[in-house]
Amino acid sequence: MIDRWKAAEKEICRLLRKKHVGGPGQPDCSGGGEVVEVKAQRHRVNQWQMREILSKPWARGIPLIIASTSGFTPGAKELAAERSNVWLYKVYPGRGSRRLSA
């Protein structure tokens, strides 16, 4: 049986028209010259999580989409805005997504 989080990742990758990759040390999705980190959780992505995402080796030097089902705290948005190649998406599983300004 597929875990809920993995099913959510796959659905969000599909919504963003990216290929699900997943696995340790890899982004959750990729395609079109971009990589995607998915956060399907009940609370908004915070500064600590944003720092962790931005420090991943695969997240450097390539356009990065961070997709969250719950949104982002103001501090997380500020950290993302420091990089020119990071886009934040609020994802509505089953309904689509909306790009937020980083």
C-alpha cells in the first residue's frame, strides 16, 4: 500500500506537470529544467524547513519550485525571495495550484 505522503507527492507532481522522482537525496519531482520539493503537511512551511530545502545539494544552481499544501510563513517567503531561481506554489490537491510571489 502506498503511503499517503507518497500519493500526495505523485498527485502534486502530476498537477505541476513534472515527473515524480522521489527517494533519498533526490527532489520529489523534476522536468522542464526545474526540480520540485513537495511539502504535503498540515502546517505552513517555516523558516527552518525552508533553510533545509535550500541547502540540499540538488537545489543549488537550478530553478526550484517548492510546493506546499498549507502555504508558507512570512519568514519562509523571505528566505525564498533571497534566491532568484525559487518559486513558491500553494497546491490544492485535486483542484490545481497557484504560484505565489517569493
